[in-house]
Amino acid sequence: MEAIICKQSPEHELEKPPLGARSRDGSRKGRRIRCPRCRWEPRPRDRWYCDCGMAWNTFDTHGLCPRCQRQWTQTACLACHRWSAHEDWYE
């Protein structure tokens, strides 16, 4: 099973944006990204780490490492620390 290595941002909190909040690209698409297990929503400043050492927000690239181009199929939640299929994070 492929898994993405994760690291909590230093100021990690369980915060949720209000309903209708803008998506990362500034639009109001209504589509959310959140943990399918605990419903935590990642923030733009949260970072995950690839085996190659690249640190980035995995949801900015849909799980594709910008450095080595590895496509991650599993993502760990920074809140509950459980693993889920990357695709299951998108609502």
C-alpha cells in the first residue's frame, strides 16, 4: 500500500472554515476536502512529505509530488492520524 508521509504544521489546530468558504483557487465550488474518517479539513499551510523529501500540500496537486512526480494513493490525516485513500478526501 502506498502511503504519503505526513507532518503536522507547528500551529496545528482542529479548525474548520465556515460553510460556503472559498476553495483554494478562490472560487465557491462547494466542494470540500476533508478527512473521510474524522472530517478534519486541511489548511493551505499544512504539509505532507514525500519519500524524496519534498514538503507540500498534497491537495494542491491531487496527491502528485511536484519534485519526483510520484502519485500518492493514500493520505494520513494530520488530526486523527489515520490513513485513507487520497480520492476519498474530496467531496
